[in-house]
Amino acid sequence: MKTKSIHFSNTIKNWDEALPLGNGDMGCLVWNSADKLRFSLDKGGIWDCSNPPENQENFTYADIQNAVRKGKQKYLNKKYDKCYNKPTPTKLPAGKMILNLGVTDPVISDLDFNTAEARISAGNVLLRTFIHAEFCCGMIEINKTGIDLTVENPAYGSERKPIFSFISRGTVQSLKNLHYPNPEHHIAAAGGIVYKYFIQQTKDIFYGIITAKTEINGKTLIAFTVGSGKSKAFIKESLKTVTGAIEAGYDERFKTHCAWWKTYWEKSSVTLPDKLLEKQWYLNNYLLASCSRKGHFPMPLQGVWTADNGSLPPWKGDYHHDLNTEMCYTSYLKANHLEQGECFIDYLLSLTDAAKNFAEKFYNADGLCLPSVMDIEGHALGGWCQYSLSPINQLWLCNIMARHYFYTKNQNYLAKIYPYLTETGKFLLSILTEKDGKYKLPLSTSPEIHDNSKQAWLTPNSNYDLALMRCFAKNMINICTQAYDAHAAEEWKNHLSKFDELAVNENGVLMLSPDESPYASHRHHSHCMAIYPLRTLEYTTGKNRRIIDSTIKDIEKHGKSEWVGYSAAWMAQFYIIQHRGEDACNLLHDFFHYTCTKNGFHVNGDYKRKTEYKLKYRLFTLEGNFLACDAIQEMLLYSEWDKIRLFPAVPKEWKDAEFANFRAYGGLLISAKMQNGKITYFKAKATEDTEFILENDLTFLKSDTVITDKKITLRKGKTLIAHI
């Protein structure tokens, strides 16, 4: 099996199985027949943010609390949930290019992860294409002339004929629900180049697809981009972009494109005996770089690959902070792709003013907090208000920031996030009440237990909320200490003492809340946050082991009927913590085989109808991809606080495996090799002054440093290497 490419031997017939290209700003899906070859285009900043639900009168946390006290769930559903069904705010598709290659042969498609180039062949026609890694421009080269190119705008509804229809109620809506003026289409020619483009006006912006085509030496060369702006003036710069690409030529632009990707792939690597998992690791790190890039917007639910099926993207392509964004940004650290994660963190920091405004207006609170379901500008979109307007999801966002610092130990980065974390702390403390020396939330939930029902309001504090609050307090103790704010660190130690311990029932199982235990199969293992991803309940003491083992056994007892794809990837993480490598591996195989399409996209449901999962739909979201990718990494390297363990949860049949330059806690880069079931190579490089405990017994390895179970100190720039 080739592990650094995708191959399709037949024509790709669905948009969610297409070859994905992207540079974090612009994305493209290549698919369909040779006479209608589609390039479905997307750009990160194209949104319609008009009429956000938060503009409703008395759209407040106090109103929700009052309704919960009075048992007015229907009122809450009508006001805070149904508003999500309005078409806007929403992510918008850019449109598409359609090429007629002049043949009707089956299309053979290949995508090379190393170079991020797609190659298409149909009969004697060969096509190459890429989206440049550093410029908002794509290029196509075809080995023949006379190619017909059509540029199509999305099929929005007419302003004069309002249409409202659902494709899948509450998740997917028709493009006809949006009503914009008809777009302007233009064709022009100059200097042997033919330009085709359209300009689409929306409520907020103007945007369009701009193409340039020329023929030279028996070949067709096409450059394309997606431009946008507050007026039509953006078109001038977009035309300049595609003209420059045509003049430079495919090969010249491809060289600089490949140079970027070469640097990216040098950051880390894996070699596994399980070639499916190895391939999926490379595929998902390819997707990460394609849809998350520093200096651009972070990936929403579908990254830079909005649906091309006459509909808006599932769940309007928004930012969900009760699992989705956090899981999307869970794998980048260990893979050592810091810039891909900083894209998200920089974005959160840029919304500081919006978060302060929302904390004040919605919660009547100090500090800052973002809505848990929001548009690109940070406006609340509504939805199931138990989760879409939960204040505690903000702490999960902060955990991503904190872990980024713990993994890098970059003091400049710490100075950047410290005010944001401090303001979030102010927010948390301002919404808590103290009773009998313990902090309580006014409302508490556990995503997405009891769905959107009255029963979803759990007795405070749920284990989900409690785990995040305790984790935030622990992180703040560490962060404040590192920021030389000893007084603040002591205050957070005091705050931590005022949070209850996690609720555990008589069987040793983590509960949903102080008075309710898990009762059935569920897609969202939210009561287990302390096990993973927060890792605050470590598998190191007898007490913790009993709780973790009992909780996982309880999940197994309830079965998988209500699971979706990411549920399996999450459960694999639990098995890894228990050192159950075989079980984790089996779940990951199920995840990739049954809930991912042929191009690797996670579509939530068991669309192949091969498992006991009841949900059989195919709705593309990316969080499952990166959660599974992180699970592969966790099988190879454990790193929490100052502890390092190599190959902690690999299947017994894995005799040979290796990884290079995985990032670990404390600013370490770790490489290791296992041959015939034994570790034969270990390397640790310090990017900052650091110390760590290596839990493996490597005394048999040759090294200039004695490797025991005690702390090893490394200065910045120094490397420890041990080998046979």
C-alpha cells in the first residue's frame, strides 16, 4: 500500500470523495467525469454573517436560567434553537469550474501528499493541478488544447422568489434559502489569455471565481483564484494574480509550492507495520496543512471544502466549540506542526473584543467568553442552548492555548496568551456561586446528553463542566507560575480547592452529574473529559485506574448503537490510556473503513451500513479525522507533564515501528525506533531548557547520558541520543 498518496481507478462521482487541495485560505475538490470535470472551490473568509440570532431581544443567559427554573423548555427551543434554522449566518461555497476534456473515458485520479498535486487521466488526456502553498492561486496544466472551461456561481435563490427548504432538517439547507442579486459574468481576452470570472454580491461582501486560460506548445494552462472584498474592486487584484501565474508558468510556480511542502513534511514522520494507519496519519496531516494555515482563518466544520451539492454545508459550516474545533486542533502539537495550531489560537485572540462583548451582553459577566456555536465574526448562532450557549466550552478553548505553551515552553507565546486566559478566569469566577465552600454553576450540562430535552439540564456541576473547570484551574496555577505571578498562582490553588472532585458512582464509574450515571449508548463521551482529552485523571494510581477501567467497561456495556465516527476515535484514545493497543487499532480501522469516505473525509455516520451504529448518514466534518490521527500518535508516544513513554500502546504484533520529531511536553522533540519488539533508538532534542522522566527502561542502549527512571535535564539546543 502506498502511504503518501490516494489513487482512484474509476471516476469520482461524489463531492465528499473528491481529491482535496488547499492552502488554508482556498480549497478545491476535484471530481466527476471527463466531460464535466469539476473543481469545486472554497475560500475561508466567504460568509454571510447577516441577522445573527443574538440580535433577538433579551437573548441572555438570565433569560435561559429563568426559563429552566420554570420548566419552559418549549420556550427555549423556540427562541434559542429554531433561530439556528435560519439560513444566515452561514459559510458560503465559492462556486465551481467545469472542464470538458473532450473525452468520455473513465477518470483515473491520483493525489500526492508530498507535493500536494492532483493528477487526472482520461484516455490520452493528462491533467495536473495544485493550489499554491503560499499564494491564493491554483494552476492546471493539460496536455491538449481546445479545452472548454465554464465558471459557475452557486445556485442561490432569487430575491424575488423566496424559497425555504431543508435537505436534512437542522443540519443541511438548500442554497435556494439565500436570496442574492444575480451575479455578473464576464469574459475578456488580452495578450493571448482568456479571462472568465463572475462577481457575486451577498449581504456582506462581493466575491467571485477568477480564471485565466492560455494555450502554448500544445498544452492548456489555467490559473484560478477566489477573490472577495467589500466592493467589486477586489477583481483588479484577482486578475493580476491569475495573470502573474500564467506568465510564470506551471513548472516555475510548482517548484516554490513543492519547497513549502518539503519543509512541512520534514517536521515529523512515522513508519508503521500497519500501513492503513500509516497512510491515514500522512493523509490527515496533509488535510491539516491544506485547511489550517497561520495568517488565515482556522478550519470550520468542513475546513476549506464546502459542499458542492446544491446545499449549504452541514451545520452551515460554522464553528462548534463543544467538541468540533477542539478535536480538530488536538493532533497538531505531537505532529510538530505548530503553525497549523497557531492559526486557531491567533484567531481566538483576534476575537478578544467580541468575546468581552458577548460575556457582558449575554452573561452579564466580567472577562471574556465566546459563544459555543458561532460564525466567523464570533456571533452566537443559537442551536441547542444547553451546549451552543454553554459558558464552560470557553475553558476547552483555553486548554488548547495552555497545552500549546506546555509543549513549546515559548515565553513570548506565554506573554501573548496570558491576558486572554486571565480574562477567561475572571469570566468563570463571575458566573460561579459559592455554597458550603464549593463553587456551583447556575446551569450545567454534558454535551450532548439527553439531546435538546428538559432532562439535558443536569444537577450542577456535571462531570463535563467540573472536569473543564478543574483543568482550567490547574492550568492557571502552572501558567501563572511560569509568568512569575506567584500571587495569582496561589489564588488559583484556592479556587481549585473549591471545586468538587469528579462524581463517581458505587461501581466506580464516572457519572454525568452528582445524581445521574450514564444510562445508554451515546456519541459524545463528555463525562469522560478528565480521561481524555484533558488527561487530568492519570492512569498512574490504583484509584484512578479503577475509575478509568470501570468507566470504559461501562461504555462498552452500553454498546455502540448511538455512536458516530468520532465516538470510535475517542474510545480508541481511552483504550490507549489502558495500554490496549490491539483494541485501539481495531477501533481506528473501523473508523477509517466505515465512517470515512474514500478520500478520508469523516462523514459521521456508518454510510456503508456495516456496523451497529444507527446513524447511516454521510455528513462531512473534520474533527473525527484529527482525533483519530492523534490516537495514532498517542499509541507511539505518551507525554504528559514531565513523563515520557515510548510506544505505550502499540499492538503486540507490531514488532517494528518508528517515529521522528514528535513534539512532547516541555519543548522536546522525540524520535524513537522499535525493531523486533525492542527499542533500538531514542533521541530527545530540547527546543527550550527542559527536564523529563523517561519511563522506558533503556539502560541497554549506548548513550553519553545515563538513562534511568529519574529526571533528565537538557539545555536548549542540546540533544540526547541513545542507540544499540
